[in-house]
Amino acid sequence: MKKLLLLLIIFSLSFTGCLVKSPSQGGTIDPGSDDQGLPETQYGSLSGTVIDQDTGIGLWYGTVQVGDKKAEIKSGAFQLENLPVGNYTLKVSKDFYHDATMNVKIDAGKTTVVEVEMKTNVSDSELDLFARLVYSESKGEPYIGQVAVAASVLNRVRHPDYPNSISGVINHVVVANGKKYYQYEPVLNGTIKQPADANAKAAVHDALVGWDPSQGATGFFAYKKVPQTSWVWSRPATVTIADHRFFK
């Protein structure tokens, strides 16, 4: 009688599903599910390079965004890890450039590699003006000094105390005590009208992608020619390159 009762209990438990094998008893767990039986999220990564569309030069900095994840461009490259699998829109941003977007697909356990081309938002006429200023201000300077001059102009564009465009900065005239003070001598004496050479044009593009040998300067002067009584000597210096002293 006891044996019959035990058999009936075992049969009842098996029928209702109360007896389930554990993994240690030889059962299996779906590797694609979590503890609650839900599908496990798969991840991949994204890496890439970001270049200037016209020159092929890598951008020194900028921001990359995919979904809610962001990464910084460093020396023309970026990396984003632990992205859930799926299709995304990649957005790349940098000052002086149009935003760039690209559709990307993230696969589980893989790294998607892309190359993004960025187009500057500076017009051709403004690029020409910019290069002519660099040429007239620094044609006798080493190339790094020419890039520094170009970078200091862009730093002024970013600075709230100056006009917010390249042409506005170059043609900026300050009126004080009834006098006009041109910010750049070539604009005053007309030498800015001279065509720029290849070096000046290249220096402009190098500054646009983010190279700044001026170390954040917003101005410069020929320190061998400017008397010590000039106000520019009171400004904090960032670096001296050849005949130019750069300052903030």
C-alpha cells in the first residue's frame, strides 16, 4: 500500500512539471537567454577614421555619436565599444565643418570599421582670404609658424570677444579715441591682396583640421620689431616661433 501511494505521488509531480532537471543533473540552459529567460543582448564595436574631404588629412579632434554613446576623435581616429547589435546613424561633428552622418550596422562580437569624410563649411572665397592673410603675415616664417598664424585666427573666431567668422576676424577694425585700429597690418597696407602660395593654403587646411602650434593664442606680433612699451607685451605669451610671439 505504501509503495502504491509513493508511486502515485511521483506520477503526480511529474505530470504537473514540478520535477525539472537542473544543469548538474544533465539539463541545459539556453546560452542566448538571461536568468529570467529573456534573450541576452549581443554587443559589437565601431572604429573609424575621420578625414578632410578635400585634403585627406585626419581631423585632430571632434565628436562622434552613435545612439546615446559618444566618443572623441583623436589624431583622426575614434573607437566605440559595447554597442548593442543593430542599425544606427553615426554622426560626426567638428567646428568649421559640416556635420557628417552615416548608416552603420553593428554585429555581435565584431568591430565595424568606417571612414568618414568631412567637408569644411568655410566658403572658397573665405578660404582664399584666409590663405592670403597667412601668406602676407608669415611668408618668411617656417611652415609651423604659418600654421600657428592660421590657428590664431580660428581661435579668435571661437572667442566671444571677436567676430564669429573668419572674414569678420580678418577685417575687424577697432575704434578707440576716434581712431581706427586694424587688427592685421596687411589689411591696412593692402598686401593681403597678394595671391597666397601653396604653403599658406596648406597651412590654412592644417589649422582647420585642428593643428594649433600657437597653443591657443588669439594674436601674434613680430617681437623683434615691436617696442617694449607696446600693449601686446603685457599679454600672456603662449609660444614663440621664429620671429613671431603668440599671445592670448
